[in-house]
Amino acid sequence: MESFERILILRGGAIGDFVLTLPAIGAIRRAFPSAHVRLLGHPHVTDLAVGRGYADSAWRLDAPEFATLFAPAQGHAQTSLSVAHRSDPLEKLHPFDLVVAFWRDAEGVLAGNLGRLCPGKIIVRDPVPPVAPKCHAVDHLCGVLAEIGIEEYDPTPKLFSTEQDLAQADAFLAEKALDPAQTIAIHPGSGGRTKNWPTERFGEIIERIESETDCRVLLTGGPADEEAMAEIGGSHPTAENLPLPLLAAILSRCRTYLGNDSGITHIAAAVGAPTVVIFGPTDPDVWGPRGEHVTILRGQAPCAPCSREERMACPDRKCLASVSVDAVWKRMGM
């Protein structure tokens, strides 16, 4: 196996996409324990990994200087990206002896630009698994490991909270007067209504929790979940727009988590929370969270799973409607 001392891992995408990449990042971290591992991604997401067992530092993918990486090299632009003439903002890329980029790069633009800037080994992998043969996203992403000489990986994404994360989580729950052992976290959104179980059914679950158990509900949400949160209504404690490391630590303390196919659901599964997730138009065999305490309820419809275009045009989402409140209640073990 080659030896690497400075490693850059580029990963864009949403929260769930990043969590599904953790097994690959973790395998690289373990194979080269003395290396400095830096991430290039969205800062609110990479915070889940920096100083938490995966990476030493991170850069913002949306920083202006990195835009050049994704621009086709034409004429003089090609020369400006060469090692001999690279611009000062991108000179920081030169020391890396391994760059792994999880990025769709059909035209080879990113691979070419990285090759001109970095003297080390460059691997660019499309993060979207092929349609056939079907392959879980984790296993597809971990396909890069063989190119580095890494033969084994843990196929279950895991997130690790710091002592400070956990202390802040405990303080948050105490402020909300919530006993973690009796707290059910519910995330009714997913960043898009096409993947959401009907909010009235989440409402029925909440009503049953409050009337038939001694548990309390903690509603979680981000900027894209405001509509779903508003439809739930009520005066339930909420955890809204929190830093993801804090939210991860909070979910790790909760008795149970219930949600849709979303990034927050992937976080819940990765911290080891007992997780019940409802899938409809998307395929859990490809995108489902993995974990010892994960239960996936899959909606039944002839058209499911379907493409994003079909999902956006679907008028009734029969797949999600086919998942009953009773089925969810039973799987929650209430």
C-alpha cells in the first residue's frame, strides 16, 4: 500500500450524502493514521467529521477560489491552472499527495484541473450509484478504496460526538425539561415534500405518544422543514436549525427517532439511536440508512421506487400513503 501524509477529500451534496460517505472517509483515516486529512465540503456538514474521528480540518467548498476547479480549461485558462502558473488561492492544493473527490465529473473537468494542481494521486468518483446492477450508496462510494490499496471497510456509517457535544446536548434537553430516556424525536420533513409521510399521520403518532405513554415528543427541523413543522402545530418542544454536531448528540440521547428519508434520519441512525424511517418513492436498498437499530418501513406501490422527475410529478404519493399509523406505531415499539 502506498503511503500518504496529506490527504484531501472533496464531498459536496446534502447531509445524507455526506453521512453515507463516512465509511469511505473512515477507512482512509484508519489506513493512514498519521496523515493530515482535510475535507473540502459544506461547512455545516463537514463539522460532523472534523475533530470527531474522521478529519483534522476542512475548507469551504463554496469559497470563491475553488470555483476554478470546476471550470473547463480553455486556452489560457489551461495554463493558469498548471502547477507552474497556478494562482495563489489554489496553491494551497499543491502539497496533497492524495486527493479523493466524490463528484460527478463526466467530462473530466475536475479530474483534469486537480491533476494540473496536485502532484499526488487523484481519484474522482461519481457519488451516484449506477442504476444497474443495484448497489447501496455506501458500497459504491467505498469502491474508491481499492484504488488506494484498502481492502476492508465498515459498511455502517457512524458519527461520534465529543464530550462538549454531549454536554451541550444534555443542557439543551434539560432546558426543554425533557428526560432523554422518555424522549421521542420526530423529524416530519425531508427537505422536499415528495419524500414526506403525510403530516396528519405524524400528528396521529404524536397524539398516541402523548395519550398512551409517559413519553414526550421533540420535533426536529431545518430551514427546509418549516412547512411540515407548521402543519404539525401544537406546543411541542422543538430543536430547529441547530448545528449538526449538537443535533447529532441530542439524537444520540433520545429513546427513539422517527422520520422520513432525510439527512437527519441518516444522522440519527449513525449515532446509534433506535431509528424508524419511512421510505416511499426512493429506494432504501440504495439510499437507506444502515445500523443495528434501524427499522425501515417501505411503502408499497407498483410505481415505487421512481425517478426524481416522476417523484416531482406525482400527484398523490400512494407509496407513502400505504404506510399506516399502526404499522409505524408497532415498529416504534411503543
